[in-house]
Amino acid sequence: MRKYMRHPADVPIQISVDFDVSGMPTTACVSGEMVDVSQGGIACDIGHYLAVGCQVCVDITTVSPQYHGLGKVVWCKPQSSGYEVGVCFLNQQESFRSRMVQQVCQIDVYKNMIYEREGRLLDGNEAAAEWIQKYAADFLGESPSSNPSLN
């Protein structure tokens, strides 16, 4: 059984292997798509191999506030179009900050689900307000019913 529930996410992500002491990238970032996120880390599809054990800088610029954090590659699996990479967060602070990213990703999933199921086009604030009212309490408790994409 998993220690943390994974939340699916189809969010653009950038990963840098070389970064300075403040955590800012010093080389070009590798772009990809996040597959899922949990309190323990993220999984993403990227076009390049990353060695297990290397520290990486993770940037998610499509959420507000933008996410910038550090992690460590724990697995890297070849896929037909690149690699799926697992990155664990390095400390409790990163894990806590990831909860914000998880919520934003779930709100985005909810917004898309409402459009597909009901034809309603919600802006970010409307989707957030509805999602928080319906799912936030369950989300904090990590119950499987809290994830509207699984229902």
C-alpha cells in the first residue's frame, strides 16, 4: 500500500539537474508533463534520461503561485516517447508545498470534468470555489472519494 495517495495531473513541468545553491537552474530545463503528484513526490514524462539519485530542481509555472522546489530522482523508466521519472521531495517543507500543487491540479481536473460532463465553462476562481466546497475536506483527509477524477 502506498504511503501517500497519488493525484493525477496533466500539467507542464520543467526539471533541471544543474542548479546553484539557491536552487535556481543554471542550465536549460527539460520540459515534460506531470503524470501525478502526491505528498511524497511527483511522477512525470520527459524526453531525457535522469540518473537515479541525482538532485533536481522542479518548476511548475502554470499554477498560481508558481511552484519551485528541489527533489531527488528515485526511479527512471523508459517509455515509448522518452522516460517516466519519479522524483521525491527532499524535506517536509517541500512535501507541504506540494499539497498546494496537488490542490491546484485537482481544481484543474475538476474544471475540465465539469466542462466535459455538464458543458459549463468555469474560470479558475469559480472552479476553485466549487471544488473547495465539494472536496477540500476529503482532500485533506486523503480519502479516495476526494478525487473527482476517480469517481
